[in-house]
Amino acid sequence: MIIRDYLKEVRGFSKRMIKVVKFDGGGIIVNDTPVTVRFHLKAGDCLEILLPEEVRGSFMKTEDIDLTIVYEDDDVLVLEKPPGIATIPSLHHPSGTIANGLLGYYEKKNIQYTIHVVTRLDRDTSGLLLIAKHRYSHSLLSRDQRNGLVNRSYYAMIEGKLTQKEGTIDAPIGRDPTSIIQRKVTADGKHAVTHYQVELENSSYTLVHVKLETGRTHQIRVHFAFIKHPLVGDSLYGGMTETLNRQALHCKSLSFTHPTTNERLTFHSKLPDDISRLL
């Protein structure tokens, strides 16, 4: 095979990634000799792909923030994200985010990469978060995510009791025209499917185990509000905040195929105290 075909068909390089290597300061080396993507590989060759140096955005501030790292290797990081901290900077939260803390961690460890978030969580959602350490692992994990191979499940504490202890919410979700951030179930929205199973319940609340078939913005929050059981603490979608000042949503499990070893990795996280005490 020529190198271009090998990279695309065997190693999962996108056309964009190959262009980055060719034109943005990367390199292709076979047996210590620079070559082009048209070089024909043969058994026993040693192929090295040099990725260009990653440039961090000028708006990204390096900060010293405590991070709970569940797993780390040369290609990926899995973090336990607490509630109340944004994943990446925004207009309203330009600093104090997971991304800012990661840059600080990278600087301490002399890791010359920028931030590549694979599975983002809302500011007040807690739980497992997947980070790619460099652009190659990010491209592979993003591809897997589009193909439904990066799997997450959640704990959600909702108001009231469900008549059906196990079920599926199939309702399209789109933007709410009255808000820049809010979503709603609407006939012209995007296909959205949420599966749930009741774990525990009391007279006021129900803990449900949730799996997403699709990944729309605020999907779990919108779907349970739609069936009149909003998440506890979710003021944006009608949840009561007297007992909890954030939406009761926690990413409890994360499963993905490692981008270079092809090993299937699975991680679990226990229900945080602020949600569990409601039961």
C-alpha cells in the first residue's frame, strides 16, 4: 500500500489529518528517511508520522485547578468532573474551567498539546469526561463518537414517580426561539431518543439510569421535563431548586475503544453525595 492509503484505511487518518501532516509542519519518515504519502510500504518498514506542533488559542488561560484524573496515558485522559465548573471557556465563563486546569496540568508535565474535549458535560452536570491528548487521538475518538461507539450512561434524579419503571422517550428536540440556550421538544427538531430505567425511588423523587441513543444538547433534561418529570434542581427546565442548586445529572459510566491500542475501556463513577442524599 502507499502511505496515504495505509493511513486512511488502516490507521483511521482523515483527509484533513493527512493534509495537516503534509502541509502544516508535520513529516513522514520511513526507515529514517523522509518520504511522501505516495511511498509504497513493504513488510518490515518502520513508518513514523510526525504531527505538527499544536498551537493553543490566545484566549486560553493556563490555571492551577485541582483535577481528579481517573485514567491517563499518552493518548487519552479520563476525568471526574465536579458540578459547578464548565468544561471549556465561554463568554460567561472565560476562566476556571476544566480546559484551563488541563492546560495548567499540561504545563507542569511538559505536555506540548492543546485541549481536545471528546465528551463535553454541562457546567452543573458531574461525572466522567473523556479528553483526547492530541489531535490524532481526537480525530479517531470523534469519528467513533459520530458512529455511536463512545458510550455514556447517566444517573438522573427526577421529580415524582414514573408509572412505567422502564421505557423510552422518543421526541425530536430543537432550539427554543425564546432563548439562546434553551431547547424544547418540537415537531421540526432533530431526532432524539432517551432510554431509562428506574433504580430507586421515594415519595418525592426517582433515580433513573439513563442511556442516550442520540446526543442532542440538553437531551436528558428536555425529555424528562417534556414528560412532566423535570430533573431536580434544573431551574432552566422547571425543576425545583429548594433541595438542590444544580440539575441532578451525573455521567456514571463511559466506554470507548482506545485510539491506538484498540482495547475497549470502561470506567464507572458513583452517585455524588449531593444527589444521593435526596433519597
